[in-house]
Amino acid sequence: MTSRVTLISPALTAALREARFDDGGCELDAAGERLARSAAARLPDADRSAASPSARCRRTAEALGLSAPQVPALAALDVGRWRGRTLAEVTSAEPDAVASWLGDPTHAPHGGESVRDLCDRVGAWLDGIGRTAGRVIAVVEPDVVRALLVRALSLPEPAFWRLDVRPLTAVDLSGRAGRWNFQVGTPLGEAP
């Protein structure tokens, strides 16, 4: 039994453009919504869909024509008191905390969730998906894509920071719980 998971990162928003720790309420800009609508015809057929609970993921899913229920397990990394601030602001105010956060996947100086916690949470979701056949399309935050790749490929957790996820791109996983293969970064603006 083979499971297929297509992870789609949300279209561009002001928060993504500013490297801001979003609170989940940032909507798509007009260009991002237009690009998502134009990509809808190029999505593979799916048996199920899902979305991170953020506004940008829900709106991207809608623009792609998906009826994707919100899945709390696919929420973005909880960055606690850093929410709403830019990375530059936080780095200026708390350089040691940011360095520790970037260097230690178990550290959460912001009072939220550690990278390890995120990887564990989304990895449990992936394990569940891996027990059923068919394709799932999930519109998820870029950090969720990175965490899922870390767990699916059994990468060391510091690799989380080495994976770049561009807006409105797809990552395809296939396999089953415990053994996944992947194809990274299929632009939705081109035929697969």
C-alpha cells in the first residue's frame, strides 16, 4: 500500500515577504491569490486534502480549489512571544536567544514550541497518513514542510534550518509510515 502526500506551501503574503513571525492571520496578497488560482488546474487528483489552520494556508487552499479541512497538527511552529515580530527585530533584541534557538532544536527561548516538538507533532500526522493508501494534498506552512521532510527522511534536526521552501511550491512524498521518498520543489506554475 503506497501513500502519496503533496505538500504545498502557501502563496506569498506580507509576513512571508518581511520574514515576520506571523500569528496566522496574514492573508494572501492579490498577486499570491492570482498565482494560486492559476496553479489550481495543475494539481494532481487527491483522495483527501488538509490545511494548516493559518489564514494564508486556508486561503491558498481555497484559491487552489481544495476543500481542505484545518488540521491542528499541521499548525506552524509556535514561536511564543516572538509572534508578530520580524526576525531582525528579535535578533536585535535577543541575539543570544536567537542563536540558541537556531543552534539547538530542543530550545524554545520564545516560550513556545521547539523545532523538535514541531518535528514530532507533524511526524505523528505523517505516520497516520502513511497507514492509508491514496493521495493527500496538504497546504501547510513552510516550517511544517521542513519539519515533515526532517521526519520523513530521518534527517538530523539541525537540517531543518537548511531546507528552503519557496512560496507556492509542492513537495511530493511517497511511501508508507517509516519509509518515504521525496521530490522537492515542484513549481506549481509549471506542468509536473
